Amino acid sequence: MTLPEMMEKLKKNWIASAVLCIVAGLILLFWPEQTLTAVCYVMGAVAIVMGVIRIVRYFKQDHTYPVIFQADLAVGFLALGLGIFMISNPKTVTSLIPVLFGVVILGFGAANILRSSDAKAAGVSSWKLMLVLALITVALGLAILINPFSALLVTMTVAGAGLVYEGVTDILTVVLVGKRIEAWRSAK
């Protein structure tokens, strides 16, 4: 694969990721409560399936090498219990989600700060704009972590707005960096 092909693939993947962020953000903006409950049920179901698989695998193995599978039974019952708890107590579980979204948005912002630094090193003239957008993303993440507001649904709406914002800034970054790459290619 040539460098231009690799760059084009990277650009497409980055845009696809940004579009997924925007879609997830819009879903959170318009259906925050339903999204929270659905996420809790899906995570609970995954934990139950994972737990059952571990438990069955423990009892199906021949115990020739018990050290390899000794944790499967405990992990299986733990995952099964966690899954049942998540499905039977979605309100408790969903109260933790704003914190997780705050961490994710903060992580996006930190990654974007690194991207702006890389853009500066690469000579991209709009690196300052990229840095400002990254700092705003960090501020959104910190706002959610420091004060997840009084209502969970408001927090999820803000998280949705943050994801939409993150997706849009990623697309802008791709466009701005793409212009720099095209200028670089033309200069060769």
C-alpha cells in the first residue's frame, strides 16, 4: 500500500469514526433515557452470556490443566451476577454512565491536543484552531466529571452534544489536515 493510499484509508476511517460520534451524540440528545436503559440492558445481557460461557467452559474442561481455567468459575459467576444486577437495576447502573462519558470526552480532548501538537510539528497552519477545539472538548469532559448536574438526563444530553461536537471537530480536522497534505503533495 502506498503512502497516498494509506492516507486516504486513514482519512476515510477518521471520518467514519467522526460520523459514528455524531450519530451517537444525536441519539443521546433526542433519546437520553431510552438510550441509557438500552445500554444497561445490552451490557447486562453481554455480561450474562459471558458469565454462562465461562461457567460452562469450566465444567466442560477435563481439569488436566486446572491452573489455566481455575478463575473461569469465579469470573463466570461474577459476570453472571453483574449482568443480572444490571438488568434488574438499570437506574443504579445508569447513574454511573455520565462519569464514563465524561472520561471518554476528556480522552477525546486529550487525543485532540496531541493531534494539534502533531499538526503544529507538521507545519499545519490551523494547528491553533485545532488546539482551541481540543481544549473546548477537554472542558466539556471536565464539566461532566466535576458536576454531572442534578439530572442524569441533562448530563446525557450534554454528553450527546459533546459527542456531536467531537465528531464535527474531527471532520474539520480531517479537512484542514487534508488541505495541508494536498498542498504538500502539490509542492513535490
